[in-house]
Amino acid sequence: MTRTDADFMSEAYDEARKSFDAGGLPIGAILVRGGEIIGRGHNQRVQKGDPILHGEMDCMRNAGRQKTYRDTVMYTTLSPCMMCTGTILQFGIPRVVIGESRNFAGFQNVLTEAGVEVLDLDDPACTKLMGGFIAAHPALWNEDIGE
Amino acid sequence: MTRTDADFMSEAYDEARKSFDAGGLPIGAILVRGGEIIGRGHNQRVQKGDPILHGEMDCMRNAGRQKTYRDTVMYTTLSPCMMCTGTILQFGIPRVVIGESRNFAGFQNVLTEAGVEVLDLDDPACTKLMGGFIAAHPALWNEDIGE
């Protein structure tokens, strides 16, 4: 049975929940190749005191060194920041599925102008989890996006 | 005594040498605030099997969470890739000093168009160290830049 984008987004959401439950920013990501998850991760800036560990970066790290990323899809619960956008471009990931962009618009135009296919699912669960965190922890959120 | 850009670049070069001596990509970076080094790092993709640990990223990680980066300068021995360019933009680092861009042009136009001040020192020592590594290990270099 072929897994859908919504299926994989639910896996990214599970990663976001792990961070939320640990007091961190609830953003999760999954890297998929040929229907198989080859990496998963979540924002660990608070948990590990590591400023570069956004969800997408933690996912890339956990996937390890790959010969190519041109056959992969990145699923992330929140529209990527410029660090993660640059990373997607640098590694040549051709497709990005986003949980939501209501809480953070990100730089989808930078991705699409570089030829990356972007799908925004506008998922209510991702939006609610992130929105709740931002309302409760505005300082952590502002630090996360460099403001 | 005020330290010069060349002084700080020699510190970034020392970081690059650490990676070279360990069999990794010889790219180093230093983050400076008010004349003081607050972070240093080097490419550790090979050493740690971590695809995101370019020199600049390792430096950002080691600097830890900062309230702001708007008063910092990034020194890096090689012109930054798109991941590191996105990271510099995301964190709002206003000035980047580059050792050389002969071995990799990078995306200096993306930085300057976003208002970042970029200075390319065209340093012979940085150029020689990197050029020698690329000639000896072309596969590792191509993987590093996602090709």
C-alpha cells in the first residue's frame, strides 16, 4: 500500500510532539526515499542547547551521509526557515511537503524559484501544536527564528 | 591591540588544519563579537559522519545559543555553500570574511543582496590547503557540496 503525503506528515507530527513533550519547539521532519523513511528528527535547540538543530537539520543529521538526495522528499511540520531552505537547496532535495505556513511563512518562493516542488498541506493539527507553543513561549520562538 | 581580519582568518585556518590532519575537509570557521572569539569549528562531515557539519555550522553549534548575532562577524576559510549562506542570513550575521573563493565560488551575491557585508581575502594559504585536498579526494569534496 502506497503511503500518502498525509501519512508521512503524521510521522513528522509525531516527531514534533516528541520535542513538545520535552519542552522544545514542536517542529518535526522526515526524509523519505522511495516510500521509505531514511531519516527523522525534531527541533532540539532547547533540549541540546544547539542553535542549528531545527527539525529539518536534525532529520538530515540522523539520515547520515547519503550519496544523493535527488530522489528524496522532505516532510516538515512548519514552513522552513532560511537555514533549512538553504540546506534543502544545497543538498538538492527536489520536493518539500510542509505541514503549515500559518505560524511562519518561511521562504517557499526561494524554494520554488530554484525548481523545488513545494506542497503546503495546511494541516490543522500542525498549526494548532505550533500556534499553542508560540503563544506560551514567545521568547523561545523569537530566538528560534533569529529575531 | 586590535586584531585584524587576517589574524582571525589565521584562527579559522588553524581550525581547517585540524580537520585536514584528521582526514576531513579542511574548512574552518570562527565567530567573533567585539574582537573576541565566541565560537570556532571545522568541517566534520567525514569525522562524525554528519552531513550538516560544515565548518560554519560546527562553529555556530559550538558558539551555542546567542541572544543575537547582529553584532558578530563570521570568518570562514572557504566561500560558504548555500546551507551556510542560509544559516548566515537566518541568524542575521551582518559581516562575513572569506578566506578564498577560488576553489568554490559559493553564493556571495545572495549574501550581499541581503545586505551582508562580504570581504574575500583571497588568502594563498587557505587556497592551497583546500585545493590540495580537492585534488587528493575529489569524491569527498563532491559529496560535501552535494554533487
